[in-house]
Amino acid sequence: MPTRALVAVLARILVCCWALAAGSAGAQEPVPTPFVADVLWAPNPASGSDGRRHLVYELRIGNVTASGLRLNKVEVLDEPSGKLLLSLDGDGLANRFSIGGRRGSESADLGVGQFGVLFLHVALEPGDLPRAIAHRLSLRLVQPGVDFSATVARTPVVDRPLVVLGPPLLGAGYIAGDGCCDSIRHVRALLALNGHFTLSQRFAIDWEQADSENRLVKGDTKTLSNYTIFGREVLAVADGTVVFSRNDLPEQVPGALPQGMTVDEADGNSVVLDIGGGNYVLYAHMQPGSVTVRSGANVKRGDVLGKVGNTGNSQAPHLHLHVMDGPSPLASNGVPYVFDSFKLTAIDKAGTADFDKAEATGAPLTLTPISPPQVLSRVLPLDLTVVEFAR
Ligand SMILES: [Zn+2]
């Protein structure tokens, strides 16, 4: 039978079965599904500065039919209790579902043969810590006009101790840019490398610093030294061994991302530190000539590694920092981490647009002070929190 005809017959048979099974598919019996779905990496909960645990992970959904599929609802359920942990529909769902895993292609509609990646964030209620989760997908087959739902993509929740770090910088006014868990630039930095997906930047933070007037930059925004954080010393967050360092790339002119940047220069002058337990820390974008450690060097927590700069794929001086499960800054999986202690002093509740504006124009950040400041230990500063680090 010609391939095309075979596919058409299979599609008719499957549509028949979905129609029979439409409504709900149980967990036990084999039921044909018009899609396949899997969690790319089992989530490892991050303990956030808001006192909650956060599951940040990715669900891949592929359309295996000859019809379009429209995703109507995705619910995250505790296993085995079935307790509802998160429900997404409408724009809240479509805005997180990237067709082909590509940022900028968000939609709830999966064409024939397409897959998408749903970027999920579950902020758990205090006291909740599921051992496993599953996903109830509700969708519509556009052609026969059949609604279908099934509970699929079960995954354990990883219960690995969180990596505990010392301060990467010292002083006040550091703001956690593009941080956990609903910002986009790091959390959705899914890459196809060596034939599979990687997401090393899932818990990355771009650290910048506000001055006493809440400015990231004062005066000419093209002048590196006008940025509050420029030249700050970058510290080893733990005892470890340097497995990569680079020190020779030039500063970029702030204000726009450089053109024609190669993958191996994107991190600029950078250090990868092996801190043991299978965990590695990336520090990126430091000043040329400032990186004082070389591959093979053993460092102690608090040692100076370099100075904050604007090298590589960077449009303003900042320190990009993340923890990953391998030495490759791109071809590793990003893991959550916490700082052993810091003072939470403010939050920019006006969001990433406010941060971007402050960086681009020198306008003050719109900060909501935390009064009195809170000393927090063993948590991850969440997106756009402002912290003070001390030794
Ligand atoms: Zn970054």
C-alpha cells in the first residue's frame, strides 16, 4: 500500500478510537492518544526567596495525527493523590507553548506532525512537595471536531539536595535579572545541541547593581564605567577546581547585542568552576585581562576570579551566573541552587520591562523596598529581587 494511503487509513482508525475514548482516558488501560507527551527533565524543586518551592520544567507535546490539534487546558496533578497543582488555559497556556521549542513561536495550535514545548512553572503551596506529578491534557482534534483528554507524562520529582553557594559579589543593590521562574530569556533558553535538547540556563541570573538612586547606569549609557556593577570583583561561590577560563575577549559597546557572535564567544571572558557533586558554576561576561584563574587551578570560596565586564553576547555590564550538571556552559542541564545567606532589600514589581528600561536609559528602577530588610538563608533570589551580599 502506498505510504500516503496507509497513513490515511491509520488516521481514520485512530480517529475512530479517539471518538470512542473521547472524554477521559484512565491511567491503566492502553488508550490511543492523538499526541505523545514527555517531560524533558524531571523537575528538581527550587526553594525561592518567597518562601515557596518552585517546579520549573518543560513538557514536550507532539501531534501524531493527520489533523490539527488545539491545546485547551493543561493541568499538573500530584501523583498519586490527583491534587491539582496548576491549571493553564487560554493565553496563559498559549503564551508558554513554543512550537518546535522555538522562542517566539508560541501558540496553542499544533499542526500536523508538529511538536511544541510547554515551559511550566508550578509554585507549590507551603508544605506541598510532591514525589511525582502527572499532566492532564485536554485538547481538540480540529478536523473531526473531537475533544479528548488524557492524563500522561508522569514524572518523579527529584529530591536532590540543593547546591548551596556563597556570595558571587559583595555589597548592596544587586538585582536578579531574568531570574526564576517566569522570566523568559534564561528559563526558556532551550537549545538543540548534538541532536538533543539542552537547557543549561534554566536557573541563571543576570546580576546587575542599583546605586543609591536605584540606577543601573548613570550618565552616558555607552560608557562602561557608568554602570554601577562594572568592575566589581567576582568571587568563587564555593571551593572548587577551575575547568575552563577565558580572558582575551574585548569589551562590547553597551546598548545592543553584538552582531555575528559565535557560540564559543557568547559567554565572553568566563570561568567554569567544578564545585563537586556533579555541579559546575558558570560565570560569564567578565572584563578582558581580569580573569585571574586558569584551568586546573584550585580555588577557595571567596577567592576573586575576575571583574564584572561586558564581553561576549552582552548588551550591558552584568554577571551571568548559573549552576549546571556538566562542564559545558551550553550542553548541560541547569540545576537549582541557593545562597547560604543574603539580605533581601527590595523587589522590582514593575517587571522585566522596567529593568530593561533602567538598563537602556539610566532611568531609576521602580523598586518596592522590603522594610525592614529580610535576612534569608538557603533560598534562591527570585526574579527582580534586590539583595545585599556579605561575606
Ligand atoms: Zn544571562
